Amino acid sequence: MTRMIRCAKLGREAEGLEHPPVPGELGTRIFEEISQDAWEEWTRHQTMIINEYRLNLATDAHQKILLREMEAFFFGAGANTPPDFVKPE
């Protein structure tokens, strides 16, 4: 059975995630308030952030950067693209 939620990112009713995507309070909030469609948007944005900022997710500092960007993407003013980012054609 599909779990429907009111997505905080998209502002509409949509299919919810199957489980919290990250541990902790942020993961629980995303599970409760973010749709599968919005999560898919994040995964594309996340890839760009990791590549452009050359994040090494094996380090705590870089994990914190990504989590901060994730929270801004879903619940803040939105995540910005890195200043030197050139969108591929």
C-alpha cells in the first residue's frame, strides 16, 4: 500500500518514502514530510553538489556539508548551485 503525504517541498499530495533516507532527526522529518518525487529531485541535485564541491563523504566535515545542503533543499530557501557550476547541455 502506498503511503501518501503532503510534500513540504512540492506543496502537493504525493507518494511518501518507504523509510527514512538518513538516520536521525533530519531523516525522520524527511520521511514524514517529503515525497518520493522530491527525493528524486534531491538525488540529482546531490550528485551535482558532490561533484562540484569535490566532497569526500568518508569525512565527517563533508557529510555535514551535504546534510546542511539537504536540509536547505527540502526545508529552507532551497539549495543553490555552486558558483562555478555550468549546466550540461
